[in-house]
Amino acid sequence: MSGAGGQESGSDPHIHVEVKVVRGEAVVRGMLAATFGLAGDLPSVVGTGCGMRVPYAMTSPRPDRVTCLACREHAAREHLRFAEQVERLGGMPGSTVGADQAKQAADRHRDLAARFSGPPN
């Protein structure tokens, strides 16, 4: 099957990123488990940055694992966008995130964006 238009592909050998790479299902699941001791099942198929739907096992948030070029580009854009949002949040009056914390988080996401922009290892 073709991967365009959000279709599933059973023969795609690439590792992808979830469409919500910064706020993916696994991140939310981990936060719920840590906060409330609850852990829901992960979805078996997820949407990706390139528009495909693939088995969750064929995704990774790690730049060194993602081999789909379109997903790498998507992840780089999303991490840069998130870095900007975090920095703005840290600069807002009354924010619970301090400017130093916001800068550190933004720097981590900019580093991830740079790693997604380069070739996979």
C-alpha cells in the first residue's frame, strides 16, 4: 500500500516519528503512570509525521533511530516550534516556569531539532 494520505503500509521498512512527536502517546502514558500509577495501553497503530499510519513499534522519538526523511523533517520542525513556545511561556508574567528553566528546555528541544536535521546514525 502507498503511504501517502495517511494510509497504512505493511511493507514500509522505515522507522518513523509520531505526528505529535513532542507530546506523543508514550509521553502522556508515562506522565499518567508516574503521577497516578495508571498506565493505559498504547495504540497499536499511530499517525506519523510523514502522514502514514504505522504500527507503534515502527516509531521512535530518538533521532538516531528514525530513518524516514519526511518524519525527520517533521520532528525537527516540531521541536523548534516547541522550543519557541517554551521560551515564550518562561517569559510570561506569573509563569510557573522560570526563564532559566524555559531556556534549558528550549535548548534541549533545539538540540533534538538539530539531531533530527542531520543524517540518522
